[in-house]
Amino acid sequence: MTKIVIENAYIAPVVGEEIPSGYLIIDNGRIEALGAGPAPTVVGAERISGTGCLVTPGLVNTHHHLYQWATQGLYQDSTLFEWLTGLYRTWAAMDADVVYGAATAGLGWLALTGCTTSSDHHYVFPKGRGDLFEAEVRAAQEIGLRFHPCRGSMDRGQSQGGLPPDEVVEDRDEILSSTAEIIDRYHDASFDSMLRVAVAPCSPFSVSEGLMLDAATLARTKGVRLHTHLAETLDEEVHCREQLGLSPVEYMEKLGWLGDDVWFAHAVHLHDADITRFAETGTGSAHCPSSNARLGAGIARVSELLAAGAPVGLGVDGAASSELTSMAGEMRQAMLFQRAVHGPTALTARQALEMGTLGGARNLGRHNEIGSLEPGKLADIAIWRVDGFRAAVQDPVCALVFGPTPPLARLLVGGRTVVANDELRTLPHDMVGQAGVLARKRLLRQESR
Ligand SMILES: [Zn+2]
């Protein structure tokens, strides 16, 4: 791969001092150097002008359900449990083609809003509908994002006291053997890895205690990470207390599900002791402010988690509860929500940027490889246009985080261009959007059969 030089840019590396006018050199997919002033001459390098641009690490999305791109705009005014109960039967009609189309559009949208690494949490596997996991992996490979898909699962249907109908849950042994097979087939632990798998039973109200325990054993045997939804709503707190006699975090602790190889989606309703335990154990959380607000779930105690030293990243969550959510926009939402509750010093623009980059990388166990611009790290880089109207904002990082998502001059993943001038370059831009529309049509047609 040729060398690339980004020059004359405002660089916010997240770790280390910001560089108001500087350069960054990429060699073979990794950051070779960055510094202030004019770029040195690099023979044969591609030169990218950073004039009027802010350079940041690519954003890291740590919670998503890509298949939900096909069910946006439904149950617009429902609580989480109403919304889930309404959608389970629609999701039961999905097949590999629906997942591929939805994932293609969902990942394309993430790229266009500055994301270079995304997790996904897929937990609905109706029988006889093709290889759903392969479909989303293929979509990520074609769009060109670094991908951390989680093999999700549900084994506790309504007949077992769970929330989902029995037709969308799977057998525990089948889940475990399928998950092990997926890890063996796809998981790549290397430094430059484009694909790492995590183990992710869905939630305390849709998964048995036995599966939670077996999932943790499997993940730790294979050396992969653990993910699940936790403490998203007060309904969940009530459910856990009634059925288990514990709070959601107490339940996780009992199951051995706290640790630096675990990150939870949401973690909205935490008690003071939970925050302390997250910090002590290095347990991460994926803050999804737009989704939490859309479902009226509440506002996570992010500034308190950060103050305690717990890892916190951001997530857009599935598009059915967070329509067309911009990855960069979640930095703004996170910052504004904390300030609305705790005052204007609760979360700074730089802290929000760090959550969207290095915080997410910590959730995924990749803080040594991505999440900041440092020599030796992977060249996952967003180059934002902060000229024009945005130049009136004195501080480029403020323009990025306080304002709406800026246009992207470039998005690089391992030095490869995925977006240029706000257009996808790995697949035809318009086709990617259309793939999401076709996925929705196909799903609704199959549901009505
Ligand atoms: Zn979720």
C-alpha cells in the first residue's frame, strides 16, 4: 500500500496535544508519524489536503442491531417492552437477504457519519432462513469497516417467563454450538484484525441463567469478549427484582459477568454501588443516548461513570429505536444530555470525542490498536470539513461535537478510503441506500405471508 500524507490540518489525536496546523503520515495501513507545521517530503505518497479540516480518530460504535434498519419508523411512541413485543414477530420473518441489505445500508450510514469500527448485536435467528451471521459479515467486508459482530441469542421465551414469543428463541445447546463454530470460523485476534467476534446473550429478560453462565465460560475459553443489554429501563429493574430477587447489576455479578472483558449496552439505571463495581472491575458500557431518549428509558450516569474511572463508549443502537442516527451525532447527544441533568461542566467536547473513539475502543478491547492518533496505531481516521459555515466556530472540536455532523472529506480504515467527499467509495453510494429499502420491503412481504 502506498504512503499517505494528510497535510495542513487541525489534528485532534485524543491522546496527546492537539495540533492546530500539522500533518499525519500513514504507511501500510498504520500511522507512521504526526506533527506540527508543514509535512515533510515523502516520495511517492498520496497527499491529502487538510485545509479547512479537522482530523480525528475514526469513531467506534459499540452497540447496534443492523437488521433493524429494515424496521425503522414503527412503534414510534412505545416503551421498550411495548416496542419489543410489537416487533419480535416482524423480526421472526427475516432471512439472510434481509440481514445483508439492512447491514449494508446500516454500515454505510455509519461510515458516512464518521465511524470506522462497529460492533453489531444480532440475536434473532429464525430457523431455515439462511446464514444470517455470514450475511452481515459480508456486508461489513464490502463496505470496508472494521467489524465486531456479536453472536447474540435468546433462549427464554414466554413459556419460561421471558418477554419474547417462543417462536423467536433458540435451544441453549444449539446456541452454544453455533456460537463456538462462528468464533472458530471468523474471529481474528491479530493487531490489524478487521473482524472479531463477541458472545452476546440478549438480555436478562430473554435469556436463561444457564445460558448466561455457559456463554461466559465459552467466551473466556475462546478468549473473546462478552456483551449484553443491561439496566436499560426501570421495567427491567422491576422484572429482575420480581423474578430473581436482585438488581440487574447484582445479577450480572452473581453470574461472573463483571470484568474488563465485558461491556454492557445502555446501563441507564445504575445504583451508586454499580458505578463503583464497574470502575473496580473495568466493566464497560455503551451509552446510546438517542435510543434511550426515543424510548423514554432515561439518561445514563455517564459523567459519574467517567469520574469513577469506568470505561464508557458510545453506540447508535438499532435503527428501529434510533432512526438514521449519526455516529458523530451521538457525541453531541451524550454531551447535551449530561449537561441538561448535571450542568455545563458535566461533559466537555473533548470528553465526548474521547468516548466516541478511545472509550469505544476500550469497550471492544482494542485501545492499543485504534481510538487515538498515535504512531504505530491503525490508520482509522476521519477528516471532517469544518470550513464554510463551520469556520465561524473558533474551535474545530467544538464545531464537530456541539454542531450537527460535518461533511466528511475522507474516512480511512487502515489507510483505505471508504468515504470521500461525503460519498461511499467502496460500493456504489446510491446502491447502499437502496439495499436498506429493499430489505424493508422484503421483510414486510415475508411477514405478511
Ligand atoms: Zn440494543
